[in-house]
Amino acid sequence: MNNMDKIIVSSGYMGSGSSAVTDLVSEFKDCQNEHKSYEYIMLHCPNGLFDLEDKLLLGNNALRSDEAIRSFEEQMKKLYDKKYWWVGNYKKIIGPNFKKITDKFISNIQEFNFSSYWYTHEEVNSKMFFKLVLRKPIKMLFKNKKFNKILKYDDGMRISFVKENDFYKYAHDYIYEIVEEVSKGNKNVILDQFLLPFNLYRVDNYFDDKLRVIVVERDPRDVFILNKYIYPEKQIEVPFPTDVEMFCEFYRKMRESEKECNSNKILRIKFEDLIYNYDKMIEEITSFLGFKAADHINKKSRFNPDISIKNTQLFRKKEYADEVKVIEKELSNYLYDFPYEIDNDVKDTIEFE
């Protein structure tokens, strides 16, 4: 991946405004963002690359690695093939080479493939059930004849006891080949949600200094109001509880579950600072990305703080006062100190692509 300068990842805590960073960075010169706020989940989704890492490097055995390889392969196939799944369609979003690159990676980490099976191979599915039903009268007719066992898989055991350093080397190459496909020749590529805050502790194992992650957090008062009262009408689903007490407990435990990570590849910002301290944040983000001020060639064309401000301080409406008091008490550490108060109407909130 010699032509790539930066892999820029925007990340956040569900509804925290990370798409604002995606839009903002898209205004800079030579930044590829053809699919805007499309979320690239292949690393952290269930049975994604990070699950594969945990299965192969923590408490691995022959059976575990066979399942791990198959689950990862199947999940990547779904992301590649499922055209109308909003996180899928990699055949178009990333390109037809995704499958070939994935097959090569699996081939690199899979160390054994021999004719054998274990109990996961014997778990009966619908296809196996019908075969077993059809075979039963034949077995009764030919009592002494031996039949091959009906199994879920016909390719034996696929096993890996890959060493940690080798896994990370192959995974690094795999990721960078995928990102090269996405970049389409641009020097910098933006990948929305390619990493989540909860797995940032892994980044130094997979990425070199080309990576830049910007993590966005947002005042939970607005997060709650948006999720409960505004998003449902726009048919936007964010998996937060709408009971305020449960929301506070959920939000606090979600944030506390994040492992500490001090990598210099990561910048943490507040969504509100992008609006209320715009010029200062532009300087900080520009410096963090290694860009120059002159590279910001399309300023405010994708992210305009004068528009986005309509999505802040919604919690100040009188009808939300009781719920907001609960959040202010329970989640005081996560509140934003607004420089001044504004009276926004929820009907004026802006939905971004």
C-alpha cells in the first residue's frame, strides 16, 4: 500500500455525531469518501476479524479454530454478497477483489486441512436431516453395507495454530489491501466506523502510522432526546433504551466497558466542539491528520456548524425537564459545558446522509 498516506477513521458511541467528522474530513484535498457515511464493519462485527483474532489467539484448539475460520469466511461472504443489507454489498462498495483478498488471507492463516470431523460437523441442519431420513430405509435394506457419515461440511477440518506475530502480519496486509481497494488511488481514505472505541486497544497490532482515528462523544442529554423523540419519526434506529433510568445505566456501563488506549493514532473530541469551537477544532484535526490549512479546500461544504448547531441543546425544552434532570445527575461526567444557551426546536433538527 505504498500510495496511501492516511487511513482516517471516524468513530463514536452510537448517535454521537461521528458522521460530522466524516463530512468534515471529506472537505480536505485528496480524501476518498465516495460512499459518505457508509459504515465499514468487517473488523468489529460478530465473526469479523477481531472475533477471529480472539478465537485463534486466546484459548485456541483444533475445534475452536475450525469454527473460527468457517464463521469468519461466512461473515465476509455475507458482507460481500448481500446487496440490500445496509452494511453489506462489499462487491460494489469495496470491489470484486474483496473475495479474492479474503481467500488469500484465510489461506495464509489456515495451517491444516485434512479429512476428519468433530461434533460441530455432526450438528444436524435441515439439509442433513433430509439426507438422513432418505438414507434410513436404504440402510435397513442393506444392513451390512457401510455408508459414509453425513456431515455438515465436506471439506474436513480446517485448523490454525497461527502464532501471534504471524496473525497480525497477515491481518495487517489483509486490511491494507482492502483499504487500497476502497481508496481508488486517492492518497487518503475515510472509513466511517471502521473501528469502534471499544476495540481501539487493538490498533497498534494491526496498523502502522498511516492510521488516524477520531473518536466523537456527545452530550448524553441530546443523545437521549434525539433517540427517544426525534429519530423514531425519521425511522432511524439507535439501540439505546428509551427509559431514562435504564438509559443512564446502559450509557455509563457502555462507556466504562471501554479499555484504556493511549495510542498516538487516536484523537478524542466532543461533537459540540466542532460547532461551538469550530476554528480551534479545525486546527487540531488538521494537525492530527498531518494536513496543512491549505488542504481544507472545500470548507463548510459538507459540515457546516451553522446548520449542525440546530441538533444541539434540544434537551432544554420544558417537556423534557424531568428526564434531563435524571441524566444530569447520573451522567454528570459526560455532560458538555455549553458556552451559551440556545432555544432549538426539535422540528428543525437536520438529518445528514
